[in-house]
Amino acid sequence: MSTIEAQYIARTPNSAAMGPRAQKVMPAGDTRAAGYHTPYPLTIASAQGVTLTDIDGNEYLDLSNNFTSLLHGHAYKPIVDAVSRVIGAGTAWPARNNTQVELAELICERVPSIDLVRFCNSGSEANMLALHVARTHTGRQKILMAQFGYHGSHEAFEAGYFGNTGDKAWPHTIVAPWGDAAAFEAILAEQGDEIAAVFLEGAMGASGLVQAPTEFFQRVIDATHRAGAVFVLDEVITLRLSTGGHQVNLGITPDLTTLGKIIGGGYPVGAVGGRADLMSLLDPTRGRIFHSGTFNGNPVTTAAGVVSYGHLTSDAVTRMATQAERLERHLADSAAKVGLPFSCRRVGSLLNMYFSDALPAASLTRDDSETMRLVHLAGMNHGLYFASRGLVVLSTIMTDEHITEMCSRFDAVFADVAVEAAV
Ligand SMILES: Cc1ncc(COP(=O)(O)O)c(C=O)c1O
């Protein structure tokens, strides 16, 4: 066992002890694949601002922000206040509420392609609902998505995430390489009359923050429309990249947009928005799709969401991106000083680290897995919590001093990993 792993185990005895107990009642003792890692994940006790605390009392500067969903860190006072006002008045009501309408107005005002919006409870649900709308509109079954794209936990999308091969193949899913407009065009030209929808992320999230230029998106949108299919842009992660979503940065107009994470301010949320004629399929007075959900647009989530999304200003977007750029530069210098190969992809306030000289293509596999595993564990040993795939996520409450602190902790992490690699 590496020294880094031994240190992790020594610091987290209560999290270790939680493992066997949790494994008796949950597969691998966890309830979320993305958060699982070896030898075992932490058990979190509380969080405040930029800090996570585990059940052993260790504190971490939280660079995961719950996988991009906490735009303003933990227990952001304006959100706590908004939610507290609601909680005393009941949390689940059987009809429309005020903040639901406010959040819908905010989304429709800010995201230019969204005429009407429908809420649900997760980004996965939002993509399933968008697919339902597209299938109903076109009368077709198939979806086309980027290979290794991530649109949540549903077989059709999961198949694409794993490349749609072997036991992960799904009959209605077709994949094409991210960024390859000609491949999308060829598939749409040949099989377009069977394809209901084309799904793309604003920038690939789970597969390493890979971007694509406007030209790629526009060619795919045009080919989708030639085929009579629906173009869905998944902005579950990328909404934070401008006040109106990454579609504003790219200058594109999707038919439908799926949202989640930051529009719930830390509470479960999802939404589909888009062209009025498509969204009207969800109108119960016309009766084509019966879309319901006990907690859709509930007052807690929407009260939090109005504050969370409302506080995403252009200034905040720019400031976070500037801080992330500074961090990225520091990480590259710091790794070079101790002789660790390093490369990085950054999109605004998000960055993904790689410990290889060249950036890999959009993919689930990487050739630096062992180094990445050590960096992840050493990160926690030095009080930094980030996703095991090397994703670092900034929030609006991070100050320049927090970035300086991160930089010095990463120096210590990289130094430990360089020693281990030399052994
Ligand atoms: C691009 C994208 N789409 C959809 C989802 C699924 O959202 P949720 O985890 O809320 O179901 C995620 C989650 O990380 C995501 O990154």
C-alpha cells in the first residue's frame, strides 16, 4: 500500500468503519457511483461555506461543490434564509407556488431559447423528459448523442456514456465522436427518419471538460433539423458559464435545453425548457404527454433556486473564471517543479486535471489513473476535496485568499505524489 493511501486510512477511521455497515445495506456501501472511490469514500458530517467536515472531524476546502451544483458553496446564507422562510410554511404543496413561477420567469428571461419551462427533480429526469417530448413530437424512437457524453442515469443515455458497445449497448442509442460534425451529419443523413433527438452537452462534463466550437454545434443543429429531429442541449453543468447558459457564449439556439444543479441551490432539481410548440406537448389541456411529479417545482427547491440562479451575475462568472485561470497556471508550474507530468482542461470556473503530458481525447479511460488516484487521496490528506476524476469546481464565495490557500495545498499534494512516484 502506498504511503499516501496509508495516511488517508489513518486519518479517517470513522469513515473506514462506516464502510462495512453501509455495505450491508447499499451496493458498495454507497448510493452514487460518481462519488465512490477506493479504498472507501469519506462520510461527511457537515459543510459550511467552502469547508466540508467528515465524521472524523477533518476539514477540507471543498473543490467539488457537490459536482458543480453548489454555485455559492455550502449553506449560503441567502439560500438558508429563503428556505427557512418556506420550511415553516410547509414544504410540499399540491398546487403551484410563488417561487416556482419566479424561477420559471428567471429562466425564461435569461436563457434566450427558452419560451416555456417544466420542472422535475434531477438532471437525469430532465433529459428523460426532453426525450419523451422529442419522441412524442417526431413519433420516432432513436437518440443520437456524443460517445462518452453524460446525460444522467437512464439506460439509453448510460449506453452512450459507455460508448454503446458490448453489454452497455442499447438499441435506441446511436453515438458519434464528440466534435466530429461530419460523423453526426452522416448518421443523420442515413438514419435521420428514425432519430427523435440529438443530445449534446454544452461542454463534455463527465468525460473531462472537452469543449467544441460553435461550428460543430451549428452543423449538428442544422443536420438535426434537416432530419426533422429535435436538438437538445444539456446545460445541467454549463448553465454556470454565463447568466444565460453556455448557449449564449456559443451563439446557438437549441430546440430544448435541459437544466439541473445550480437552479436548485443545493436541493434536488431538474428542468426542461424550450420552444413553445414543443413544450406545449406537456400542456395537460392538450393531453399529449402526462407529465407529473409529486415534488416538481416544490417550494423549497424553487425558493433556493431563485436565489442561487439569481445571484449568478456576469461579474461572478468572470471573477470565478479569472480565479480558475490563476489556479490552472499555478497547478502547471507546481507540477513542473516536482517533475509530475501535468495537463489541464478549463472551462470558465471548472477545470479537470490530468497527470500526463498530452490531454486525452474525450474518453472514459485515461492512462494516468494511478497517479490521479494518488493525487485524489493526497488531496484529502492535505485538506482538499475534489472529485476523483480530477474535476475542480469554484464557487462565487471563494476569495483570492482561498485560491492562494488551494495553491499551497496543491504544492504539498504534488510533492507527496512525486515522492511516491519516484519510489
Ligand atoms: C451534463 C449532465 N447531464 C445530466 C446530469 C444528471 O443530473 P442529475 O445528477 O441531477 O440526475 C449530470 C450530472 O452530473 C450532468 O453532468
